[in-house]
Amino acid sequence: MAKILIVDDSRTSRKILKGILEGAGYEIVGEATNGQEGYEKYGELKPDMITMDVTMPVLDGIEALKKIKADYPEAKVVMVTAAGQKTKMVEAVQNGADEFVSKPFDPEQLKSIIEKVLS
């Protein structure tokens, strides 16, 4: 069973993601509320994958992605964005994001993206 770390400053988004992912059989090993915390928890927990919100306080998702990829090049990161943040998505992919999903979540799309990234 793949272990996933959820990084999002929105409690609602974390709850929805956790529900969809656990329902699909994944284990949520941790949650973080900003990019810095996400970076630290990745180092501690070594999950198989991270879902990373783009817009967060302290350290945003793009900066956290850069830090994680610099220290852990093998990390699998799926970026989460609000609709209409296309430029952020391009930047994320250029910095090593494996995939991205947009809010509001489409459970089936989310599951297929995660399966693809983990395979």
C-alpha cells in the first residue's frame, strides 16, 4: 500500500483528499499545512508520494517542491491547484512535479493520476 503525504493549508482540501485517497486504498502517513512543514515531514516520513498545494503560507508549493527535489530527487510530487493557475502548473512541472490536479477534485481523475505517478 502506497504511503502519501498531503500538504495543503486548507483543512477542507486535506479532508477531501484524504477521504478520496483512503477510499482508493492508499495510506495517508501525514499532513502538513505549509511548504516548509511539508518539506520537513517528507524527510521524516519518506512517503511514496506527496500531494502539494501550490498556494500556501510560509513556503509555497513551488518553493517546497524545489527544496524536496533538490534533497530527494526521487520524490514523486503531485501538485494541487485552484482552477486558473496554469502558469504555476508550468513552473511546477519545470521544477520536477510529476503531475497536477485541480480543485475542486474529480475523484476518478485524481485516482487515475495517482496510479499513473506511482506505477
